[in-house]
Amino acid sequence: MPRQYSLDNTRNIGIIAHIDAGKTTTTERILYYTGISHKIGEVHEGEAIMDWMEQERERGITITAAATTCFWSPSTYDASGNRNPNDKKYRINIIDTPGHVDFTVEVERSLRVLDGGVVVFDGKMGVEPQSETVWRQADKYGVPRICFVNKINQTGGDFYMSIDSIRERLSPNAIAVSLPIGQEQGITGLVDLLNMKAYVYANDEHTELKEAPIPEDMQEKVQEYRNILNEKVAETDDKLIEVFLEDGELSNEELKYALRNAVIAGKIFPVTGGDGRSVIVAKLLDLIVEYLPSPKDKPPICGFDPKSQEEITRPVDDEAPFSALAFKLATDPFVGNLCFFRVYSGTLQTGSYVLNAAKNQKERIGRIVRLHANKREDVEEVFAGDIAAMVGLKYTKTGDTLCAENDPIILESMNFPDPVISSSIEPKTKADQEKMSLALKKLSDEDPTFKVHTDEETAETIISGMGELHLEILADRMRREFKVETNLGKPRVAYKETVNQMAEAEGKYIRQSGGRGQYGHVFLRLEPQEQGKGFEFVNMIKGAAIPNEFIPACEKGVKEALGSGVVAGYPVVDVKITLFDGTYHEVDSSEAAFKIASSMAFKESMKKGAPYIIEPIMKVEVVTPEQFMGDVVGDINSRRGQIDNMEDRVQGNLRLKIVTGKAPLSNMFGYATQLRSMSQGRATHTMEFSHYGRVPDNIAQEIIEGKIK
């Protein structure tokens, strides 16, 4: 089957934003205008196509990243408001990601495989906490972005406030490419700064635009923003800066060509705005296909040879050996396990075999599907640059590389944050125990931030995730999708332990009980590492004091001991262990003996290293009417919180205060209810993980004594 759309005419984009900024609504409009759907689904009515899970429709939020494909031809408008699509048709693969911080992993893994993104902002609020998080994630993966300021037609909607907040909090290189005509409900169209043309709504339904003169009262502002656009774009190209200094501005052709290059290079972020409900979305689609990169505009993907460890690059080319990254697993009620993947090079046909290079296992490709939210279209072949899903893979997990059997490569995998909250879970009936175990395994395969383990002391099943909502939704999914009724215990904080100073210790394990004995003897050095660096093991053995075959056993012994610290039995993080000396016995030494000796030495060094407990600290932002600010600040302080900043914002006739600070997760359970009651239900808050911080000594003592869990 030949390729239908060239690489140049393919776009892989994500819609990313803070919760409730209007991502899914914007995506619904895109599907409507590209002819994929014949009715615009409303999120608040539970009809959005992209929110296809029952929980998503009930709660009005996106939980899983939904994938879809649509097609678009850029357009011009004549004076009568008739849209004239050109002949060049583009395939746009879109991933609509969640905005709630508990599901941030969905954003992370989507950005890893996307070429460009549309960041949606709430025009009433500007930049919000999760906007900053997704922006940082996009920076991490080098994803070029267009900014879409949504809801500017609503009371309090302010395009200019929003663009100022984007410049201040995210990037000074966010530049307007259009300006709205009018304010709030009085918005009647936009001025296109690239073509210096105005477009106004041609009908009351806002489904058509027509060209119109730029309003007299906007001439000065339009010229000001056009000058900023010219100057910023010229600064990205040495040749154009000369043209700009000589002529005072760039020609439209020069401006558009240089803007596209600057957007792809991540030097400029175009900003447009609208209500997300009109033909403005068609203008957004034009920007997507004209300024966001195709797969060919991105550099070749890098990986390494699993045997030689040498670096390999793969060009974005159908003729190159096949390579793809699995970025998401999902359980589909109709077809079973779905594995979403992005093809970086080569092609893949149904019925063929691929190598899972991370697991060194062959996988047969029985079926390939192109997804439209929860609907599937079978395809025989996919090409470089495509995003699709495979059905029924046995070994593949999120982050694994799939490649040609005779040309193995491992692409850079994905790192996911550790869970910060835990809860016990049990089935309501004994008969459901096995079904619950199966459901938990499938859900943890799908979601790398969801962990399951059994508490050895109590024999309870413990589930861990990124927040209360995360665990609540997963328990709800078990009930609906796997027909397992469960009881969730009280949430528990994921405390951890670390050390304050360097320490050395000896571990010696000797057993003589007739016949062959056991002998292992090691010296370890323990050092604290910077937060988030994790565990590092260094072998500094000289002169075969310990034979090489026992070194992995030493590392394994330490790794197992990390699971339970010496202060209160919590996992140990951010430490470096150096194995620097030891002795062995030619007959009695064994891997098991060195494993035990290393574990003993580690425990001893922990005791000497001034160990302490650390806890998750959350970043909190509260938006409250001014009269409740004193209560809000007092309440955060009473929860061991610290206020970092307070700022004013006017929304219509309402004066709001935005309070940002940090507080320990352990003191924030039930905060939403408390905030509602002290603000008559008018204040809102968002909370996301910030970092781990040291637990004060008095609280640590209560944790050690078991008074706090």
C-alpha cells in the first residue's frame, strides 16, 4: 500500500494545557471543522468524542491521552466570507492530553513522541500552575509550540493579560500573530498580523469569517504588535536583521519563512486567541500546518546498539530500517491490549515480526489500527512519522523500542516520577481477590506512575499513585471495566529516607554449619546525593580483593536493602554507594554471602550517616475572592505551609487574589472541602508535587512511633 500523505504533509501534535483551559473543547472543534465529526460534542454535557471513558464524561475532565487523526487544507477567505481551501491536504495526528496534575504522566509520554504542540490557556486566568508544568515538559523534549488563548469571549477574558503572563512566566519569546477585535462577549473577529488583514464573523453562528478593514481604533495597536513580530523574527536570522534595520520591516514572504524556522527551532512561540467555538479554530489549523514541524523537520532519532552500545541515528525515511517507540498501553474492551507507538523510521506491515530491543523478544504484529478516540480503523501498513496502535503484543511495555530484527536499536526511554501517595485496597468479597490482582496488573502495565505491592508485615495490598484523584479513578475503573468492587483505605504519604553525611561501614557474613560454609566480607562508603539523582553504585575494588563475579551480588544486596531504611523502614533514596574493599574465601565465598554482607554494611553505614525522613512537598495555588484571603493564608500556614507569593487579578467586576505556596502533602488531605467551606464555595485551588523536603524532628518522632502513617 503506497503512502497517502507525504512526510512534509504530516503533523504530529499534542493539545496540552492546565485543567479546564479548554483543550478537549478545542479538539472537538478541530474534529468538527475537519469533517471527522458532524456534531460538536460539549464537555460539560458529557458528549465530547475525545473524552470517551465514562469517568471522563461524568467529571468533565480528560484522564487518558486520546489519539485521533484528521485532515486539513489551509484556506483563504473572499470578501463574501467563502472559505477557499487550497489543494494541499495535510494529515494531522492529534493527541488530546489531560490537564489534571494527577495524570501528568499522560502528558509526559505524549510529548516524547510529538513533533509540535498547541498549548491552550484560559483567557480569564492566563498562565496557571499546570500550564507551567506542561511548558517545562515540552522544553525538556524540545517540542515547538503555538499558544492558543481560549475563552477570551467570556466575562473576564483578556487576551492581552494572558499574553503578558505567558511572556512573564513562560517565555519572553511568545509573540502575538493575531489580535482579537473587541472584548469579552463583544468579540467580532480577529486581525491577522502576518497578512495584515482583518476577519470578522459573517453570521450569528460564528461559522464563517469574511475579510474586513482593520478597525480604526485598532490601527495603532495592530502596528505596535506587527512591529514586535517583525523585530523578534528578524532577531532569529542574521541576514534578516540587516534587512529589518535598513527597511524597518520584513516582507510577508520573509516574515513567514523566518517565523516557521524560528518556531521549529524553539526560538519563537506564536500566540493566537479565540473562543474555541468558531471558525477561529480553522485559523488555528492553518497555523498548525504552516508553522509546526513535519517529521522531516525534526533531527534524525538517536539511539544505541544493544550489543556494542555505540550510538546510532535513524533518518526519518520509509527506506531506513524500522524503529518505533511504544509510548502508551491501554486495555480496550473490544480488542484487548492496545500498544500506542510512534514510527521514527522505516515501515511496518501487519503479519510481520519485530524485535522488542529492550526485552530482546520477538513480537508478531497481528493487527495495526489507526485510532479515532475510541473508534478504530484497521490499516495494513504504517510509515515513518506515523502514530498508530498495535493489538495483542505480549512483552512490550511503555518506553520499549520496537525495531527491525536484523537492525536492532534502543531509543531513549522515558523516565516517570515516583508515586507520592499510597492506600491499601481490598476486594469487597473474597471471590474477587483473583480478579482484583489481574485488574491491578493490567492498570499498572498501562500507567507507569501507578505501583502495586504487598505490605510484608500486614499482608495488605498497597497501591501508590500521584494523588487522591488518581487512586480514586483507578478504583473506579476497576469497578466499571473489570467488574471488581473494592474498598480503599485512608491515603498514606510516600515518605522516604536519606542521609546527611558520608559514612563507611564493614559487612561480614560468615556461617559454618558442616560442609561448605558461607563467607562474604565488604567495606562500603555511603554518600548523600543531590535530590532526585537516585541511587548510584560504584565499584572501586582494586587488585581482585573481591572477584568480579561477586560484584553484581554486592550491588543487588544494597539495592534490596534500599527498600527499608533504618529510621522508620521507608525506602532510601538519593545515595551513592562505593564498594572499596573486602575479602573472600576461595571455597566458602558465594553470591548469597556477598549479597547479605553488602546489605549488612549498607544498614550500618545508614546508621552512621545521620539518616532522616523526607516527605513530598506540594506546590499549591489558590484563587480566591479578596475577602477570604486572610482565612486562606491562615489555613495554609496552619498546615505547615509557606506562602511564596500573592498577586492581584481582576476578573470582570471581581477582585481576586492568587496565593501560591508550598505545603506538605500529609497536611493537605481534605483541603478541597475545607477551602470550599471557608470561601462559600468561591475559591479554587490546584496542587502539584514540587519536591521532597526534610520532615521536622517532632513530626518524624510521631512517624517513628507509628502515630502518623
